[in-house]
Amino acid sequence: MTMNTAVLRVQLDETLKEKVREYAELHSQNLSQATGILLGLAFQHLDSLPIAESDIDNQHTQEAIVEDAGPLTSKEIKSLRKLLKRRK
């Protein structure tokens, strides 16, 4: 399997760069390899974190509870069709 590579230029704090350099040296890697591995691990960690309800931005949403909502009226269907046509 071949890996597609891309160039990413970043500015790091000198102490962080030294930590990456030490990690690379310890694992017999170059800076590029070590940085790629560490970024991959960081994203794996982020993907595994649960999302808290407080993390969700629902500032511009509204929640409505509709009891016994029947089928759409012809006027509502007509309005929906107009909205869908505008999106095209």
C-alpha cells in the first residue's frame, strides 16, 4: 500500500519541537515521520472522546414538540415545493 504524502509547514514552540525531535530520535525516525505518527495518534484520541451535550452549539436552533401532527396540508406542500425550487 502506498501512502500519499503532503507537505505541511507549521510553526511550533521551540520546546514542543524539541520534544518531537527527542521522540523521533528515541524511535529511530526523522522529524517528518515522528510528526505524522504523533498527529495520527492525536486524531485517534480525539475521535474516541465522547461528545458532551455542552460541546454542542445549539444557539440558533429551536426545539418544538408537536403532538398529533397529521399529514401536511396542501398549502404546506406548496410552500415546501417553492423552497425546494429555490435551492436548485
